[in-house]
Amino acid sequence: MYEDRQDFNNDVWDANDLAHEAAETKEFLAAVVKLAVDAVQRRLNEPAIYVKPIQIGGFNIHIRIKSVGSDLIVRLPRPHYVQFPNEKMEYEAATAMVIREATPVPIPRQLEYNNKHPTLGPFIIMDYIENKGDMVNILTIPGLDPAIPPVLKPDISDATLLGAYSKIASCLFHISTLKFSQIGSLSEVNSSYSVRNRPITQNMNVMMQLGGIPEEVLPPPNKTYTTANDWYVMLSEMHLSQLLFQHNDTIFSTEDCLNKYVSRQLFRNLASEGKLSTFGFSDDTWSAQGLHNRATLPAPDRSTDFRIWCDDRRPVNFLVGKDGDVAACVDFEFAYVAPTQFTLDPPWWLLLEQPEMWADGMKCWSNVFESRMPVGLAAVRQVEKRLNCSFPLPSQYMQESWLTGRFWLTYAARKSWAFDAIYWNFLDERFLANVRPDCLSGERASIGSLLDNEN
């Protein structure tokens, strides 16, 4: 029915690209470099110089600046790509500081976070970390166009994969040991860090950047969540908002509209009933799959046990030192405290490319991922053994997540434009099998409204 990511609002996408091109000119970048140098000189109270080249990523601009005794990076959000620049920079700065102070994960020292600069905008000044590339360089074919999404080397050995995966797994394990009592974003007040504000997810950024979805349907800035169920409900409501408020390139027929509406309503109903947070665990007594193929491991506490999660965490965020080990874990954009369920799935980045972007479709991605997952789990087991982890082990949760399809539920919950392909290919039969409740009673007029809105 659906094989990959659904379309964004192309009119909004084009307008955003035009606005970005008008803003991020050579003159703009030159001015930003000068302002960044000035900010560093003010901070250090000594002369500093810009070190070429400027690095421009998907969401950030990085400017390297050196002085007599310091080698630094100034990190800024890209205009028009980042929809909540002040929040994004504040929360990622706080998250990095918490991890640096509470774990052995190598995090660059931050000299300053500033969201009050009148012309430069929000920025972070941090140490530059010497490196010989990132983990992607080890895993992918060298010399490819950097604009092309990386893929694993076809002939990469299991030993090479195991070595890279285990180093990343060690960092992620230490981060996952930090526990919090609310879901939301970390921020700092008077040198104290806690969850005080809404999560800023990558999907929320895309909803506004490429979907044209009004900000009013997103969580309010000061909102936090005290249960996993509450957050699943909010995620399901944002999926419905994407269908309701994306005015172009979202509905192509009455059947298409019905499928998308039904799946989102079912997902929201299950979230509202507190069922999504138990799916794929031994607590799952409601799903068609759970009745016949019960998992053995319990769901984490849904009201007191939350962990740091990063929507865009991948191997490129792990810099490699001269010794081949992780020199630094960087880039905590779209990081927030989330349900622990999110951390108990096998990591999607084992193949480097996202399932909805896989050239041969999501089902093909699933088959290839399954063939690589044993090495990924072996890497996690290495870390568990070295750190003497207690039962139940993360690797066991990850194994059951894949077998039960819980991996797909968590992924679908975070991805509005991948939701349809995931729901109908991997979740519908696992949830309800051949039972189809009439979730549309009294709501069929909404289908007509959606079609009228698209036309």
C-alpha cells in the first residue's frame, strides 16, 4: 500500500528553500564569521582568528576559531531550517552539559551558551576536538559525494562493524543510565539542570518547515509530561494534525484519505487507552500479537522512568580520535527526555540510512536490517559484559523489540511522514489482525472535509 515516506507540502518546501537562499548568502556568512570571532574574543579577552572552512550541516553552522591558547567551535542554527532556534540551542546545550557532568562519555567543553546576542542570535562556544573523521568514515565507502546519503560498505566485515558499533553502544549505554521523572527538554537555571520545557522533536521541526503545520497544534513551550502514555497521546495527535493541516501533497484519493485517517485514529485510540506503551512487552495483553506470542520482558515504569533520547543520533555524531576510539560525542539537537521505551529498541542507524528513505523500499530495509542486527546486538552484549549489567539486559529488550514489532511502533510514533508505510506494513495486523473496529462512527464527515481541504 505504502512503501516509503509520504510527500511534504512542496509549496511550503519551495518557499522555505527560497527564504533560506535569500538569507544564507556569502555576505551573511561573512558577517556571521566576523560576529563569531568577536564573540570569542570577548569571551577570552584575547585576539582570535577564523580558521577556514566554515562547516554547514543540515541544521547548523560551525565556525572554527583559534587564539593563542584555545581552539574553539562556534555553533549556530541555520536560518529557516531550524524552526525553534532559541529553544533548540538552549536545550541541546543543557543536555550536553548534563551528560558531560554525569557520565564518562566524551563531550566537548562548553565555554558559553548565549541566546541574547542582538545580531548573531543563539550560539554555543565549545572546544574543537581533534579527530580523524567520524564513525561514518569507518562504515561507508570512501570518496563518495557528501551530498549523497551514506550507506554501509557492501563488503564490510563483521569485525569492523562490531568494533564501530561497540564504541557507539558504550556511549549510548552510559547516556541511558541517566533517569528523569518527567518527559521534556532539559534546561539550566542558576547552574541547576532539570526537565522544564516541551520536547523539541525533529518531527515538530519538519511539521513547520516542510509541512506548513501551524505551531498552535504543537505542545506549548512550557509543557512537560509525567507519563509515557501522555506523550504517546501527544505524538498521535500530531500525526492527525499533519493529515488535517497539510494543505498540499498529502491526500490523493478517497481510499488514500480513508487509510491515513483510519490508521491515525486507531493509533490515537490505542494511545489514549494506555496501550501503546505496553505493546511488545510482557504487559501486552491487548494486541493480536500479544495474545498469541507474548513477550517475556516487562515494560518500563510509565510514570517515573524516563531517559535522554536524541531523534537524530547516528554514527556521524561520534568523532574518531587518532587511537581509533571515540574522541567526542557531538550534536545534541532534537535531544530530550523521552519514554524509556525509545531506548530499548535496536538502533535504526545500523544501516546508516533511515527506513523511509531506503531506495528499494521499507520492506527491503527491514530485511537488510535484520541481517545486520546480530552484529549490532553483539556489540551491545560486549558493553553489557564489560560493565556487568544486570538482568533484564538492553540487548534482550532490543531482540524482543524487533521480534514483536515494537521497534516499528516507536519509530512510527516519531515520524509523521513515515507513519503510513510503517502502520500498514508492520503494525496493523500485529495490533488488531482481522479485527477492525469502526473507529469512524460519527466522524465520516471528517473524511469529506479532508478531501475538500486538499482540493
